[in-house]
Amino acid sequence: MPIETITALALGALVPIVVGGIVTAIYRAVRRRVLVQSPESRQLEQLVPLVNALARTTGPQNDALIAILEAQKGICNGNVDRALEKMRTTRDEFNAFLVSSARVGGGGS
């Protein structure tokens, strides 16, 4: 194979790589500087802390349900006391979250 053919093939393979790299660099640079968000995405971002707070409550609630069911079967080995303490702590944390998230004023809907 002549050297001119090898050179042409190498350049032919190199051009898409270079052009793709340039396009990717431009895309990334624009993406860092321009942020387009829909109103729905902003609302979803506001719900994330609430979902996380609710997710933290499910574990203690499950523990409490298990303790209730065990107590009904006659198994009382401190499980109810532990579940009560967890539920009280979780309740206090959730209430603190609600208070910290409350918005005063601002003329809502």
C-alpha cells in the first residue's frame, strides 16, 4: 500500500475524532454557562428535602410496627421501649424539618 493512501486513511480517521472533540468541548463549555430549567424541575428540586425527610421516617415506623406485633404475641423484651424512643426522636426531627421549611409571607397561592 502506498504511503499516500495510508496518510489519506489516517487523516480520514483523524478528522472525525478532532471534529467530535471540538463539538464536545463546545457543548460542555455552553452547558456549564447556560442552565435551562423548566418550572417543573424547580418544583421537583423543592420536593427533594421533603422526600428525604419522609424516607428517614419509614425505618422507625417499621420498627414500631414490628414491636407492636411482637407485643401482641407476648414478646416484651424492651422492643416496645426502643421503638417508642425511635418514634419520638423521628417525630421531633420531622417536626423540626417542617418548622425549618415553613415559609412566612411571600404571597403564595
